[in-house]
Amino acid sequence: MGMDDYTKHQQKIIKRYYQNIDQISLQRLSELVADLYLAEGKKQEKLWQSTAACMQKLGVPQARIDHILAQKKPELVAGLVKELMGKE
């Protein structure tokens, strides 16, 4: 399915989404931090998986992702978010 299948308006929305994917992923990661603090059980495990996927999208080195997942401490993710926000 090519871009020709979309209206001009839809094409602009899609382009802006991909131009801002880093900011969107960073925002999602910061939201996940709050959810990780509050979640328990299976929901928390699912959130950790989402957190790992989000960190991969942001280009976080796999060794650091593995370290954070091994520790399972939301404060480590919060520190990463703070660090990434400082880079922008």
C-alpha cells in the first residue's frame, strides 16, 4: 500500500508522525514509567515488555536495555528518560 492510496491530508499526517517518532516514543516511555510504578503482576510484566520495545525504538544500546530489564526498577527507566530529554 503506497502513499498514493492516501489523501494529501493523510499523507501530511503520516509524514509528521514519522518526523516526530522520537518525541512520540520518548513521551510513551515516560508514560510507561508511571504505569510501572503502579502496576502489579502480569500487567507489570507486559509493561516491561513494552518498555523494552520503546527503548529499542529510541536506539538505547541493548546492553543497557538488558541491564534495566534485569533490575526491573522503574527509577532506572525514569533516569533514562531524563537523560534522553536532556539530549534533545
